[in-house]
Amino acid sequence: MDFNLIDLVITVGADDVTQLCLGMPLLGNSFQAACRKCACLHPEKSCDSCSRQKGCSWNLVFGQHLSSDPSALKRFQKPSLPFIFTFPCRDDSVEHVTAVECRLIVVGRAIQSLEMLLEGFGDVLSTFGAEILSIGTRDYQGAVNLLEEVCDVNCLENLVVLSSGDLFEHCIWTDNALHIQLLSPLRLFEDGRLLHRFNFKRFAMSLLRRVSSIAYYYGADEIDTDYKELACQADAIICLDDQFTFAAASDRRISGVVGSGLFRGNFSGLLPFLNAGTCLHVGKGSAFGMGAYGLSGS
């Protein structure tokens, strides 16, 4: 599995950091509209009749066009959005703080639409009385290199473009135990209902679909994987320590499972997807900060 990505650290200044942190995971519709306004000459018109549709940055990112290949469509279904925000948790907000760091990962072909994404994000932030103060690009060692100008994204040489294969090649476990820490609420559904407990198999299968879809649609990499075998592998994983709980929020869109757990089993086939998910998140609302998690050994 290999696809390119950029990993940005965006410092945001705001008078009311608490309100900003509460509102950012709910930016989906307004962010999409702001990006379209930035990219489209006639945002009030339908995309279906637009002659610029093929080369349109907004259409590439938000169009989520289905594959014309029936077998690929069956495997990957509707593509996920090719960007992933990570927002600071509101619990991290303390009095007198006026700036927070956000993370933005953009995948594959969508990297060419980065200017639109940043302009759209800046426009949405302005509704909170907030603004982008600086943007840095993270390298393989995790070091952050600041761009000279906040909107200086036209030249890709200013950005560090990472390969997922190289990024995770050293992420291996020598034993059969794995600790999963949810960094933001996880929203997984079964039969249309939001799960209130952590289920490893449901977590793993959702992750397989998401990572495979992103790699296929935006990285031009069709993963050659035996999904039935991985499903059996996921089903055999056992939980040794369940510290997960359900966190209900005033807005149901940001309610989900939080906490951590220790798992034991054979992770060999699942590990590439688990590693990729630490960047791509998993579950409903992944693009806007939900379903973030970290991995560590036992």
C-alpha cells in the first residue's frame, strides 16, 4: 500500500479558543461551501452542466465520483474525502490561550487542491473571529518546517510530500499485543445505529474500507489484499483491557466512543491499515477530526 500525502500543522489564532474548538468538528457543510466559493466562478450553478468540471479543484475533492469499474465499485463504493483535519480537544483549552494547533493531511491527487482547502478553511475560521497565523509542513522525522507565507502553497517544492509506505515502514510490533488510544470520539454504525461500545472487528473492517478507498481513488493504488482473511484475523483479536466508554455530546454529530484498550492477537495483515489509520482516522466524520487514534505496543 502506498500513496502520497502532505501533513500540515496550522496555527490558528482566536479570541475564544473554547468556542472555536467546540465548533470546528461541525464545519463540514460550511467548509465545503467555502471551498466551492473559492474555486468556482459560478458557485450558484449546478456542477453537472459546468464545462470546467474535469479540471475543477472543488469537484476533485468534494465530487466523490464513483468508479466506472464495477468490481472496484463493489469493493470501494463511494470514495472518502481526501483530506483529514485533526482539531484540538476542547478539554485542552485553558484560560488565556489565544492560539491552537490544527493538523491537516491531504492525500494523493487532492494535494493539487491545497490552496483551495486552505482558503476555504480560512474563510470558515473568520466566522469564529479566528485566523490562520502560520502553516508548517511536517517531514518524516516529525519536524515542522514553516512556510514563509501562510498562502505560499503554489510551489510543491515548499511542501514535504510524504510516501505512506516510507512513513510507516518502521512501524512494526515484535509481540502480539497492541494498545489503541482514541484521541477523538469514534463513530461507527451497525444496522444504522451508532455503536456505544468499541468492537475491534467493526473498527478494523471500517478501517480496511476507508484506507483501501482512499488509496484507490486518490493514490491510484489498488491494494491487493485478501479481505476475507483479514476479516477472520480481526475476528480472532481479543480485548485484554477495555477502558472504552461512550461520550454523549449536546450535538449528536460529535458523540462517540472514547477511551483506550489493549488487544492481543495476530495483527500482521492488519498492521498496514492500522498504521495508515493513525493519519486517515476512521468512522463517521473522519475528515473533520472524528475517529482519531494512536497505537503503541503493550
